[in-house]
Amino acid sequence: YNTVVNAFHNRSLVLMANIAKVVGDKEDHKFFTGRAEEHKKQFIAAFFNHDKDYFRDGIGTSHSSLHSNMFSMAFDLVPAGNIETVSEFIKSRGMVCSVYGSQYLLEALYKAGEAQYALELMTSEGRRSWLNMIRVGSSMTTEAWDEFYKPNLTWNHAWGSAPANITARKLMGIEPLEATFSKFRIAPQPGNLEQVAITVPCIRGEITVDLNQRQDSWTMNISVPGNAKAELWLPLYLSKIFINEEPIVPVNEVRYAGGIRNVILLESGHHTVSSSKK
């Protein structure tokens, strides 16, 4: 019994429950939700090493790998009180995974609120980096990081393009909250980037976000497509919030990326958001 396979199994149960909810199958939703919750309890009991506060690779071994911990973090299987210890172990290992695995490593880091370290990996100049793919002459993401690791690699593997979706979904935090993007969230984690802008196409139109970050303040220009609503999730320290020059009171607080965020509702249209410390 190993950790990585069971992490994927749990994620499959969660996704089946989500699909059942969207299509209105209440019985399947209840079944898969219950199975996922029970499996998570057994997963933690079987694989979490309480002496070290991170995951081992499986039953019958004391070894702990990046993979066991990054998949557990990416799939929401880390005990709430151990996010920090697991993320510190993940960071201690570096990019010791394949281009395929990097998708889940970045997912795990953003989920833990380790946005700056994730950005450093995406902009690394080392041999295990996307810059290295450009440096060796490829115009497309490659099957492996370098011929040093896989002499017969091919130079046309989409599964090596993790930053393309991570930038939209995690760095800028644009993800659907309801099917067909009828409601979506914008929860940026820009790290130390001072300015970042993105346009994300969805079935309802284009979502645009332009963020300027200064010390203790964010200024954002946001466009929400027609027939859609958005939730803007701002870090709790940015508690002085104006939208189109009008003061705004958050409608809720949510736990996200290892911390708490204020929730601001945005209707369709263009919005200028300024937020800072009080």
C-alpha cells in the first residue's frame, strides 16, 4: 500500500462526488463524498509519520519522498495542523520530480501558500527548469527536463507545460466555483511580482485581471464577463478596500492557501479595486 496511488484514489473519489453534484445525482454525491471522507481518515492513519510530521511513502517503510508529500498536499490530504511541516519538507527537496510531476508540486505549493517558492521554481535557471528547455533549443515543452536525465526525450510534450495553467489558476487564482464559470474566484498569489496581467478565456467570455503590487497595497483592474459573477479573495491584511472608489465591506472570510482571505463580490463588468492596510 503506497501513498501516491492512494492519494490519486482519494482525488478520484472527490472528483466523482463533484461530478455527481453538478449533474444532480444526489445518491452518487452522497456515496462518493462519504467514501472520500472515510478514505482520507484511513490515508492519514496509514501514511502520516507523526514522529516527523510529514508523510512516509507507504506501509512498511520509513522513507519519505517529495512525491508522497506533494501529492498529499495537492489533493487536500494533509492534516490541518501539519500544513507548515509538510510544506517545509516539500521545499527542502527542490525540483526532484519530472516535468509531469511539476504540475502537482506547483499545485501543492500554492495550496500551502508558498507562492514565492513556486514562482522561484517556475523562473529557475537550473537544469530542471523551463528556461533550460528554451536554452537547449526547443520551441515546445519537452518530455523531460534535459537529455542528461533522458537521452531519448522528445521535444513536444504538452504535459511539461505546467506553468501555463498554474499561472492562470494559482498565481492569479482564477478558477470556477460553479459549472460553466457562472461564478468564479480570483485569488491572486503574486509572490514578489510587482505587476502581473492576464486574460483567461472561458465559455462566458474573457476574464481579465491586471494587478499592481506595492508594499502593503494592491491595485487591480478586473473584467468579469456578462452572465457571470466573481468572488475576489483578498489577503486578510488588505482590509481597506475600495471598488470603483467606493468603500467595500467583505461579505465573508474563507480559509485559502494556508491563510484567511476576505471575500468581495463582483458583478459582470469592469472594476477598479484598491486595497491596503488600514
